[in-house]
Amino acid sequence: MSKRPHVVIIGGGFGGLTCARALRKAPVRVTLIDRRNFHLFQPLLYQVATASLSPADVASPIRTILRKQKNAQVWMGEVTGIDPSAREVELSDGVRIDYDWLVVATGVTHAYFGNDAWAERAPGLKTVDDATEIRRRFLLAFEAAEREADPDERRRLLTFVIVGAGPTGVELAGAMAEIARDVMPKDFRAIDTTTTRILLLEGVDRVLPTYPPELSERAEEQLEALGVEVRTSTFVTGIEADHVMAGEERIEARTVFWAAGVEASSLGASLGVETDRAGRVLVEPDCSVPGHPEVFVVGDLASLTQDDGTTVPGVAQGAIQMGQHAARMIRAGLEGHGREGVGLEGRQREPFRYRDKGDLATIGRAAAVARIGRARLSGLLAWIIWAVVHVFYLIGFRNRILVMLQWTWAYLTYQRGIRLITGNPKVELQRARAPDELG
Amino acid sequence: MSKRPHVVIIGGGFGGLTCARALRKAPVRVTLIDRRNFHLFQPLLYQVATASLSPADVASPIRTILRKQKNAQVWMGEVTGIDPSAREVELSDGVRIDYDWLVVATGVTHAYFGNDAWAERAPGLKTVDDATEIRRRFLLAFEAAEREADPDERRRLLTFVIVGAGPTGVELAGAMAEIARDVMPKDFRAIDTTTTRILLLEGVDRVLPTYPPELSERAEEQLEALGVEVRTSTFVTGIEADHVMAGEERIEARTVFWAAGVEASSLGASLGVETDRAGRVLVEPDCSVPGHPEVFVVGDLASLTQDDGTTVPGVAQGAIQMGQHAARMIRAGLEGHGREGVGLEGRQREPFRYRDKGDLATIGRAAAVARIGRARLSGLLAWIIWAVVHVFYLIGFRNRILVMLQWTWAYLTYQRGIRLITGNPKVELQRARAPDELG
């Protein structure tokens, strides 16, 4: 029995999943391997962290997405190494899987610029568990403040620092400011949650550094309208249990979130090829790995400078398009394979070209910025476009309906539906107080 | 300034929350203390464990429920002791809170009949974290089976044992059998999930032992129609990593869930009064604690035998009605207080009378049993009543809409929306295999 070529895809994010689906009619066997059993719609993960959506609203089981694709199977497991010369990947339990084609799409995680101790104090936002941890810390701080007798400590509990003003940092800051202002006040008796401080720190001189400068300005205005204190050109030099050092300034704060540096998945290095400073694989123009036309790296893990000198940005669209491109190259290779002069070796390969569809970031209620082609939008219109685009790209009818419904509910009631503190529920206080008489 | 009497309520479940709300017009200060920041609608928690609902759909922040009740405040913290003579409760952080009236409503947790080692191997279902842990283990077993080479081990992975056939055990077993039969088959390639075995073990001679015998029969029929293997009069004598001992029988199974014994919250004992074998406080006919008319125990933590010899069952209705009763006694005590011959001492006290509204348990799609007054129902009609009653009692418009929507979706599509494996994602295998060619 002649076996169909085996395409192994590592990672079920935007890049890997798109690649798997684009191979649905190809005469191959596809094995998609992921540590998790679900695809995560990362652009809305900050809404899980800020109590607007449940994890399940932004995630779908990979098996269910691929259930009708007969040539694909899903393997839950952790790939720990790649051996390109043997054409094998190795899983954490020692199993080795042969491949004919390999697509590595394991993305990036957050990096603390060598300050590993910060990881514990300032969680980042990449996984569902990260999101529920951020939600836990954010909500718990208000609970602790309500019971805290010492006014300085109360102030520290109600000060939140977000490091990094890319889209994730901006979205977290805006959402948290809104919650403190609109959602919390009536729920607490002892504290005035409108005194909550949200500080957004950014190393370069503007928020959303990858966006056009005029949109950075609009975003900063909208953040400040929400009461967010934006500090640009500000580097974090220390994160301690009760304060953050921002250059010379000491910011008294108990809760810090990390939305700054990223670092490539360690699998990139195991390919044994050149990487950039963040560990991203320097791929060929067709997204393949130098010397290995049968191996592609797509999505955030790939570092690709196009002919025009622009680099492909680490966003969902970049990963989706690279995943499609890798699938196209694999299909082309299969067709040519066996015929003289064509095959895996990389002939017939086309360079990847990123089709820039624009940028979108939301700040809060009816507040967002958008770049679509040459158009620059901000405010309500940008926000509507943001919402429509995000619902459209969400996977699954169920998730689309639930997300729209919950957004409508949140919009109308100024509430957040998912204010649950799960996991370890301990409230740790400096000087807890007994309840006083109410006013 | 004359302080209003302080009513401290420990626990924000059905009993405590109902009591707090029933005191909304009373001239008291209410402090509701809970370890969690949310009220949990326990009757639907098994649906979180079986991937039908998200935690937030069956939980609401206690603060939000009480936000308009000006005489109430919510305190997130853990009560570790009660000193009835000093009229104080103590929190884990050492804070002591004075009370004039105390309502203890901390419920029960699962108990392993002295086999504490079983707790790790067979998680029970009391908290949101329990539910996501059960969901994780249930879904992970299928993922591991898909990758397992050894057929015996695959069989072990696809065998689930549920210990205890009360409502929780019956509901878990039915939902899990449906998922294996209706939801999973198309998603997996290597395993046939319809071969999944669900065993439901019960020590006494019928399922739902507290229900009328004819409903136990109906429930057992409906479970068996779903393929659940019901074993009554069967005692578990051992739970190991790869098998369960049920009397002399060795059941090869990797995944076990616990829905058997319960044990009272340890706070009951700290009252220094008589308790039953499970640690429940033997309360006076008015739900107060012997010798302390200002202290009430309500809900599952209370053991109360009524004049007619019946005991109040440990169900939501029992807790709700006892919470209302305690609030009524407190209001009556306040009115009488100061007048001659009446007051906290317990005069003017009425005995609690449980108004039995019936029993409801669901087994699966269009399968349930119900006792309403003298009526006994099963099948579709019972199931519709079950659904209507549960949506009606859910707190919050948002949750009602979302639950109805998700039930409708699940009913129409035979899907489960929340199939996420969160937390530690490791798949542990005996003999993992590499993917084979697909058929």
C-alpha cells in the first residue's frame, strides 16, 4: 500500500490550523500536533482576562474544527525536538513521528528581557490560563482593597501597572479602566473604585508603536479619556511585590501585568538554523527553512523580510497568510514531485507576499483605532469595524452568537459577566479590618 | 451613634444568600463572608464538568447580587473559627468580627469515608475548580486513548467509573455517556468512542436512593438506555491509578469521579455543639444552635428532624427555605427585642417547616425523573420541567439567556461547546504511538 506523503503541522494556532485546512483536498495525510486540545482566538483573549468573555467563547476544540477533514488527524502532545536530517519530530513522551513535510507554527511566548523573576510578579497574556490568572489578580485586588485598613496599602492595591503598550497592553488598560469606572463602583462599600489608577508603561515614545503615528495619538487620547495614565519612553527597571521601578520613578502597585517583549518558541532553535535576537527563525522568501525545502516555519515564529524591505508583522493575518502559503507550496511540490527538475528541492517556489489588511485595536466602549489601506479611523466607527471583523474571524457559529450576545449585554448594562475569582482564592492583606458600620 | 445590630452570614450559597436578601428591609447591618467572590448555582455544576456550560454561566458575583441592598456588605475571606461566647468569628488572616446575630451556611464538601488517598484519584464535584478538573480528566482520557498503542490501556482510558448514584452521580453518568456516544465519534480517528464504558456504582440497592422507588427504576432504565452500566449494592473498596475495586470485582479504569459521601464544613464543629456522624450541626426546631438563639445554622450544614419525623433534605430548596426562616426569626427577634419577655432568647420562635416542592434529576437528552407533590414523571415531560425550573432559579438575566441559548444549541447540534482542557495539559501515556495512515 503506497502511503500518502505525511504532513506534520506543529501548533494549532492561526498559522498551523489554516495550513491544515488548506490541505483538505491535497493527497496527503495531515497530522496536527498541539499541546492544547483547542484553537485559541488570541485577539480576544484580553476580554477573557478582563471578565467580558469566558474562555470557551474564544476557543474551539481543534478536533471539532477538523472533524470533517478526513485526511487530517489531531494529536495532543508536546513536541520537544525536531530532527530535520532524519525528518522526525520527537514528543515529550519519547515518541518519534516521521514526516515528509513539516510546518512549524508554535509561535511566541512573552519574554522578560532576562528578568525571569518578573514572570511570577507580572503575568503575561498568551494562554487561557494566563487570562484567568490576570482576571484573578485584577478582581482579587479590589476584594483585598475593600478589606484593607491601611490607606497607603489600599492605594497600592488599587494601582495597576501594565508594561508594554502594543495592542494587548492598550486593550488591557482600556478594559480595566472601564471596569474600575463603570462596573465596580456600586458593588463596593468601603472603597471608591473610581480612584483606581491604571498605568500603561511603554519603552518607545508612543503607544501602538507599529501603527501609524497619528493613530498612536488618537489611541493615547482615548486612553487618557478613560483615565489611563500613559507613560511613554519609560523603561521598567524593577518589579517588586509592592512597587514597580520605572526609570527613577517608584510606582507603588501590588498588581502588574506584562504585555511587552516576546520570545520565540524554543522549537525554532531545534531546527539548527539561524534565528533573530528573539529566537525567530530566519526563513527563506517562501517560508521554508534554509537547506530544508520540506520544512516551513509560519506565523510569529518566522522572521521574514520581504523583497520590499518590510517584515511580516506578528499578527493573526500574517500567520494565516503564511499558513496558506505553506500549504500552497506543499501542494505545488506534490504535483511536481517525480517530474523531472521539480520537487521538494524548492524549484517552482514562490516568495510569500504579505497582503496588509490593516491594523485594528480597541480601547474601550466606542473607542478604537483602525488603519484599513490608506484610511485612518478612530472612535465609534473604528470600534464597530473592530467588532465586526473580530466576530467574523471567530471560529464557530456558537462562539460568534455568544460573543455578540455578551458584547450587547455588556454594552447595554455596563456590566461584565465573568467576574469569577477561580483557583487559589486567598486574599492576602497587610492589615485586614473588620467591617465597619455602613453609611 | 447607635449601631444597628450586626448580622454576620458565613457562606454565599443558597442558604446564606437567601438569608441576606430576606433581611434587605430589616434595621440591621448584614456582612456576608465567603471564600469565593461568587454565588454558585450548584445544581448545574455537573454541566460545567461535562463541557455544556462555562463556569460563569452558573455563577454570579455575590457583590453584584447584593449591590442594591444598602444594608449589606460582602467580605471575601475564610472564616476559620467561631466563638459563640464572645460573639465573634475569626478569619484566616486573624481578623475577628463581632456579631449580634450569626448565620452559618457553609454547607458540606465531599468525603471519602476515611480514605483520604482517594481524593486525588477520584475528584468530587463541589466547586468550580472541581468541575474544570473533572472536565479536564474526562476530555484528556479520550486524547490519551487516541494516541495509545496498547489496546488494554486504551480500554482502561475509555472506562470511567462514577462512585455514588445520587443526583450528581446520575447526572454526570448520563451526560458523559451522551458525550461519548453523540459528540465524540466524528472527532476521533483511531478510537471508537462509542465503546466508552461508563460505570455508575451505588452502595444501596437503587439509584437516586432519596427518590421514590419507582423513579429510581425509571432513572435506571434511562441510564441503561444511554449505555451506562449501573451497579447497585456495590461498595468501592479500593481506588488505584489503573483500577477500582468494587467488592471482589476489579474494574480496569483510569478515570474515577466521586459523587458519594458528604462531610460537613469544619465550622460546624467550632460551634461546640452536638453534630451528627457527617459533622452536621443538630439544630433546634427553629434552625438555631442549642444554647445560642442568636446563632443559626442553615442549609446542608444543619441536621434538622421535623415534628413529623422527616429530616430536611440537603438540597437547594432546603437551604433556601432555612435561610428565609433564619431571616424571619432575626426580624422577629429585632421587633421583640427590648420589650418585656421577648428577644433573642428564643421566645416567639417558630419551628422551621420544610415545604417539599419535589425532586428533579436529569439523565440526558429528553430524559429525566420528577416528583412534584404526588405526581411522578419521567422522560420528556420531566426533562422540560427540569429545564424550566433550573433556568427560573438561576440568578441573573444574563445567565438565564446564555444557559437557554447553549442548551438549545447543544440540543440541535448534538455538540458540547466547552470542550477545553485547561490547566496542566500533559497527556500521560503507557505506550504512546506515532500516527498511522488514515483509513
